[in-house]
Amino acid sequence: MELNFSSVETIPNLNASAAFFTPYNENTEIYVLAITNHIAKKDENGEFKLYNWIDYNTRNWPRKAVGIFDYCYYPGFDFNEDIAREANNTVTMFRDKLGANVPNRITYYIAQNQDEEFKIKGFDYVVGMGDHVGNTGGSTDTNNFIVYGDSVHGESFEPEICRATVNATYPNVHFLLNQGIAGYVHQGNEEFGLTYRQHYQRMNDWLEAHPDDDIANYYSSFYIMDNQTAPTYLVGKIVCYELYKKGGYDALKRAFKTKPTVEDFFAFLKKEIGIDQKDFNQWMRKQIAKYTTQDIPPLR
């Protein structure tokens, strides 16, 4: 089904840029976090109102509705309706199996890469832009049910669809469950140019070089080891898989309903899979080593 959206044909009347930064080096220098564009346009009464750049920047992009998704994708993208229907099946699974609240519509932008995702939103720069290794991925506006993806993940970016449904339904879940379920539902076997086995190998190598690091500690430097491997997703993926193995979808739903405190999280793991906080570090290290040579089955 083709969509006929009204588009913005003229550049808004007023625009300005703003820089967000933090001082460092004893306040003698600044570290720029983002440079954003802000625009205003006259309404029907002649009053200036804030306006959204994405409407203007995507005014000439093709649009298509498939199921509950309203897709808007960059010119040249080879849209695949079969994959779009798979995305709808994924949403149905999240609703039926994980108790997710599903909105009436989800807006889904597909940019060429992550840099373009930021640019269509109105960013001139944000930390991470220009990284050719990590120039893939997406984000989600859970308040307005908007998914931003790229050409690599196409019409069915499961982790971001998960955020728009499952994570939006359970917003206060522990961070490892929040990140983990998004990683667990991903059907692909590669992220940031590496297979999951390669990511687990990189994590395993880092942990062997840091034997005193505690994975149970959220502030562990392990979770920010570099910009290519995301340990929170991959550790959380293991936790979600172990819960699913033990108690199926019901165990995952119970997990999402626990309080996000460290104490409640580990009390839940102790009850469900027999792993408490003091044993988590060594147990998880062994799990990570195991998945350097085998894959975690996808959630279905």
C-alpha cells in the first residue's frame, strides 16, 4: 500500500544551531557532545512554532505501509515487502508471547547508515558520527513509537522493534534484561561487521586480560571495552536465553516485571536459574567462553 503524505516543500523560516559540550582538562578545553539544528516555521496564524527537521529532510523519500508499520526509506533502497511482513510477525510474537503492548501504528525510517539517521533528525554532529566501523545500527523513540534503522538491518530491525514494543511495555526492567532481550530477538548472526562468536571471543580475550574485573558490577570497565562490541547486549542475551531455557516465555515475562534494583535482579536469577550475585562473574565468564565456539539459538 502506497502512502500519500503531505510534505514540506520549502525550507522553514528560521533555523539555528546549538552545541552541547562538557568542559575537561581543568576547564581549559571542551569536549563537544553534539551539534543540533533547531528550526521554527510560521503557522496559519503567522506565529513561529518549533518544527521537526525529519519531515523536511525526508520529504522526497518513498513511503509504504505494511501491516502496522509506516515505512519511510531513502531513495535507492530496495524495499522488500516479504521482510516487512516478517517484521509484523515479530510484533505479533512479542504481543502474544511476551505480553508486549502493541501500538496501532509504528513509524519506521530506513536511512543508509547511522550517520544519516542522525542527520535526518537534525544533528550536524553527535558523539560517534564518522566512525566507519560502527556506522550501523538504530534507535527508537518509545514515546512516539518511531523506529530508526539503516540499510544493513532493513525492514525488520528486531532489536529496535523490540524496544518499541517489549521495552516500552516494561520500561523499568534491569539494564541487562532491557538490553539482553533486544539482542536475543535479533535474527542476524552479525553485528558491526563481526559474527556473534567473534564478539564473544573479543569479550573473552578482554576478560582474560582483566581477571579481577567483576561482570556483576554495572560500572565495570568491561561494559565499555570499546566501540565495536557491546557487552551489555551480549551478556544480557545469555541471561535471557538461560531464563527462557528454564521457564520459557513465562520466565521472561516474570523477569521483565521484577524491580530494576541490583538486589531484586540477582534474587530473581537465584530463584529462576540458581545463580546469585557472588557467583555471577565466574559463571558468566564461562558462558562467554562457551559462546566463542557455538551460537545461542534465536528466540521464536
